[in-house]
Amino acid sequence: MVESSRAELLALFQRAQAQFTDRVDAVPPGRWHDPALPAWTVADLVAHLTAEQLWVPPLLAGQPLDAVAPSIPTSTDVLLGGDPLTAWENAADAALTAWALHGAPDDEPERTVDLSRGPTPATDYLVELTADLTVHAWDLARAVDGVTALDPDLVAAALDYADRHLGDDGIPGLIDPPVPVPAAADPLTRLLGRFGRRAW
């Protein structure tokens, strides 16, 4: 695969945010407590992505993981505050602004961020966030019987991430091992299979 510029990767991230926003906005009022993933309700899923966005500004600013952790809520109720769409949008906007301010252009040295696995290139962090948003957009839509079709460019980018970074065991504790998919599976089905989900 041809390497994308940082500007192109940021554009994909913004599209992934917008795609997830559409799925949050489409959640019917009575469906927030429906199951979305094992041990997670629809609200929990949106809160997880909201928290993920809240981590971005301090990490890109160079703060260490241990210093950031106390400032990020872990409770779904606190994260969403009774208005999931607004909470998500505010967190997403702050993350996008942080990338615009701190994401180095292609002709500058790569910035690193402090993640649980150690210092990580910011570009890798951005690609990971984009893939996570893409797969969870499908999770959210499926949970509320919404539109599960996804932006094909985001699917391709997330599948490339999965092929590069997910092994036969997935990521223990975070991403389930892959499941077999039909030989003629379309890209979305192959992506979901790589992330341990069944779409057929």
C-alpha cells in the first residue's frame, strides 16, 4: 500500500469522526441501554469513544500517560452527561483541533505520544484511532438496527491497519482474535473478521 501523507491521514480521521457522529445521532431515544458489545451498552460504547478522544489533546501536547489518566472520566454517566451526542461532538472537536495544532507536517520530525505500550509515533496513534472509530461505527449501528454500511476508504484504511498490526491473537484484552470469513468476502466483512466480529 502506498504510504499516506499526514494530511491525508488526518482527513481520514476527520471522516471517521463524522461517520461515528452520524451513528450517534441516529441512536433512537430508547436504545441507549441496549447491548452493543460484551459487557457494554450502546451508551458505554459511545462513552468509550468519547473518552478516547479526550485523551488526544494532552497526549499530543506531550503529557505522560500517568499524568493524563486522572483527568479522563471512566464513568459512562460522567462522560456523556445526559447528552451523548453533545458530549461526543465536544470531545471529537477537541481531538481534531489538537491534531491540527500538534500534528507535525510531513517535512517535520515525527512526534511521539506516551501510550500504554510505550512511546508511539503520533502517526501510528492517528491511524489506530481512525480504525477504532471505523469498526465501532459498525458496532453502534448494528446494536440499534441502523445503517451498517461504512465509508469504503475508511474500511480500506482500517483493514490495512489490521493487516499490519493485528496478529492471530488480536490484541489480548482489547481486540478479539480474528474469525474466518468467506473466501469471497467483501472488504467490510474481511475487516470485521479481522476484529473478531461476524457480519454474516
